[in-house]
Amino acid sequence: MSAETGSATAGSGGAASSSVNPESVRAIAKKDFQDSVRSWLFWGLSAFFFALLVIVTGVLSYFGEDIAAQGATTGMLVLFVSQITKLVVPLIALVLGWKSIAGERESGSIKILLSLPNSRKDVLLGKLLGRSAVLSLSLTVGFGLAAIVVAALLGGFDVVDYAGLLVMSIVYGVAYTSIAVALSSLTRSTTMAGAAMAGIFVMFYGVWNGLEGAFRLLAQREFLFFDTVTYTATVQGQEFEAERLQDWVYFVLNLDPGQAYTNGLTLLTDVDALENQATINAQMFGGEFPIFLQDWFSFLILLFWIAVPMVVALYQFDRVDI
Amino acid sequence: MPAITVDNLTKSFGQTLALDDLSFQVEEGEVFGFLGPNGAGKSTTINIVLDFARPTAGEVTVLGMDAQQHSRDIRRRTGVLPEGVETYDRLTARQHLEFAIESKNATDEPEALLERVGLVDAIDKKAGGYSKGMSQRLMLAMALVGEPDLLILDEPSTGLDPNGAREMRDIVREENERGATVFFSSHIMEQVEAVCDRVGILRDGEMVAVDSVEGLRDSVEGGTTLRVTVDRIDDDALQAVRSLPDVGSATVEDGTPPTLIVDVDGSKTAVLSTLEDRGIEVQDFSTSEASLDDVFRSYTTETEVHAR
């Protein structure tokens, strides 16, 4: 380092301040992991999550004999657990990511990161990686411990389905971590960041869930461009006509990461119960789902939620005063 | 080549002008004291040097590179002790240093660095339990990682007891002898005069003086301030005092009775006799040696009075 005699080292790399250096990203991710994995809040949430899993398993094993007779124990487990994780994973991710940048700006410790040869982009990516790693650890430990309990109580389960649930939950969690870290970098104070986290939660669990009803009402009144589409369905050999919403409405509804999570699970796991839950079926679309309603598309939606908040944050965070 | 060149730098936050057309240079190999009261714009300047904040106008060059375009390259060769920063509560001193060493791609040993700043005993304790002085020592150790060509220390004595402040100054000297340029900000003159080759005094976002410690002392008061209480004063007598060869300046502090304040660099009796020659009765007089603190105060407070 000091061997550099420092005359004309300029010239190397145009806008160095906004470049990404994998080594720096790794160093920040490592430090961030070490830091947040020791957080009391994190372990509290993980314990809470694990307790939920065990309670579900316990209840399941209590009624387990009936279900086991139908050979669908793991299926029921995945179904119940996924409904819990659909709600709990975003909570853990938002709480973990909430202060990731805003907190460091408030305490000034971000200057420690940025005094070293790390770019602001390195900081954002490192934070995303570090917090995602912590979240993945929490989920893996929780699922792993629960698996032991499940195996003991139920006497065995389908490992592939269960692993599918874990992988999907991690991808889902990373999407929410990306949203959390990005929002944290766009605000100056942890108070504002906290409000943003609450806003995101309300948006996807309040607003988005109410959207279908709202769209249906608008469509029935043919308000502006809202309308319904008539399709022919066959139920028990009888054909009848029914109405559904326009294609794009289903696209909007499916943008919810939680919805994408559930849809993705049907692909990764082999659980019939999940499919039966679905409120839409291929008949509504003349026998085949449009691309954006096919199960694999939900991975793209989750990728979208990982990438887009980060891209916005990477652009914006380079342009502000710390 | 200067280590830091600040050129017509202006920074405003909304309506507030934090830096007003600031220009100065820090030469390679020197210890430069960046002095000014709190709120003068020292941290804003350092923030721009390190690309934490962007200038409204003007340019900053560090180690020959543009502060914004080549910030990462600059920070590879710079050690920084930022001001008003909390360390990571849940990480130990060793983990802090490992992070800095890894980020800088350096080969230092955490033990050796902590030995230098006197914190090696707490190496595996979490920083959350550190006192303010211990945190400051840890951050100084982090700044030393990778033998930087430039050290930027923002209020490094914060939280240090007099002994700690002295040890910190020793480290500054050692680093300077190794060949590092040191840029050292403080709001206390005393801490700067002992180690700095040159001092720049910042007030309200403007550099009001840049000189060596000796030069500053000479420039302001030629050494001694004479306060003479008289029964009355007139312009004629005042002019006569001012025209004395040893007198730098003479001002009147109104009051009953009025007081004459004279900067004198030699014979005090000449002043007194000049007054008496003009029939003015000297009721009392006192002298005081100008300390560097007076110099600092005269630049940062009295100038303000004159300006109004």
C-alpha cells in the first residue's frame, strides 16, 4: 500500500466513487453479518418464529393420525407453515433491514464504512448480502429445529417439499430485505425508515389484499377502463358462463411478493392443498394461464422485488450527502 | 504536490452557507492544524474532502486526485478518524480492525495497532462497553491501518483525557516522521500548537488566517497587550500613540473612565509618557502576553466585532 509513491495514480477508473468492488462488498457483508447476528432483536424474532413452527407441528401431530391416513402430512405442514411464513418472514426482514443504513447514518458509523475504500454501492450491496445471510440463517435454523420436532412427532415427512418451502422462504425473505435496505438508504432518520417499513407492510397486507375486492366493484360498475371478461367453465360436466376480471388486474394482484411466494411454492413443492386454495384456475383463461399467472413467473416477480428496490437505491444513494 | 488542495469551495445547505469560497492547501509531509470554533465548517470541509458531501461550487483535490471522481483511490491511501461517530456496539476492537484491514487490503496486525493506541487489553471486548476515550483510541487505530499517506483526524482529542491527548499527539508525530501528511482539525488551539507545522483558522466558512504557529503569534499582537486606564482621551493623543514605532494598533474601549488598548512590541513606557506629555492622566495600566488562545480568539470572535 504505502509503496505507492502517489504521483499519478489518478486516471485509474473514471467515477471510482460509484463503482462496485466485490471484495469490499464481501468485507461489508461479513462485518454486517457479525454485527446483526448478535442482535437481541434478531434472536427474539427467530425464537418467536421457531415457537410458531413448533406450535403448528404440535397441533398437526395432535390431529396427525387422520391426516397421516390420507398421506398428506407434509402437505398440510407446508400449507400451514407457509401461511405463517408468508406473514412472519416479511416482518423479520423489515425489522432486520429497518436500520441497516438509516441507523448507521444516525449514529454516524456509516462514516467508518465510507472512510475506508468502500463505495456507497458496496455499502448497499454488502448490507443486502449481510442481512440476507442473517435472515437465511434464522430461517434455516428455525426450519431445521422444527424438522426434528416434526420427524419425532409425525414419524417422518417429505424432505423435498420441506426443503422447497425453505428455499422459497429464503428467496421471499431476500426480496423483503432488499425493500427494507433500499428504503432505509432513502431516509435520513430511523424514524422515517420505520414509518416506511410500516408503510410497506400495510401496503402489501392491507391495500393489496383489498385490491381484488376493489377491482371487482369497479369492474361491475364498468368504471372507466375497468370491465369484466366472460368465460365458459365446465363444472361436473355442465357448462356455464361466468365473469372474471381483466388480465391485467390479475397481473397487478400477483405483483404482491406474498402472492408470488404462495404461487412459487406450488411449483417447488408437490402439495395439492396449495393448488386447491387457488382462487383462479386455467379454465378462466380458456384452458391455459397467461404467462404472468404461471407458477414460474412468480420467481420473476420475487426477482423483480429483489432487483428494483436495490437499483433505485444504488442510483439514489450515490447522489446524496451523508 | 500538495496533499490537499481546496479551491474556491462553497457549500450551502438550503439557505445556510456553510462554506464560502474557501481555498487553502495542505502541503505534502506537513502537519496541518485546521482550527475553528464549532460550527465554523470544519466537518463540512472534511466531509467534502472524503466525498461524504458534494460541493455546491469549487473543487477539492486530494493526493493529486479529484475528491469526487477518485474518492475510492484517495481513501485507499488515507486514514480517517471521523468525528462524532459511534463504533459498532456488538463488535470487538479486533473485529473493527479486521474489517478495516480487509477493506484496505492491508497486512497489519490488530494487536500491534491496538498496542500503539493503548487499547490492546480490550481487544476482545465489545465496543458497546467502551468509554468515549476508548472508542476514540479504537478509531485512531483504524485510521492507522495500511500506513496511509494522508491522515485526516477530525477532532481526535474528543473524549480523551490530557494523557490520552498527549499520546495521540505522539502518534501524530510518529506518523509524520514516517512520511505521512496529517490534517488535524480541532476547536482547541492548545492541541494544535504542539504538533502542527502550520495552522489554518476557519470562521463562518471562511479561512481567516493560514500561517505557522509562530507566524500567527507574531501577526496578531506583536507580543504584548497594554491596557491603560485614563481620565480622558482625545484624537490627538491617540494618533500620537499610534505613530509610535513599537505600537501595532491602539483602540479605545469606551467607558468611564475610558481604557486604551495598545498592542506594543517593545517599550511600554513610551506609550505612557506620550499620553502624559499630552496632559492625559494615567490612572492604571496592565500588560498581558498574547497566548495562542488569544490569537485564536481574536480571529474567531473579535474579528466579528470589528466587522459590525
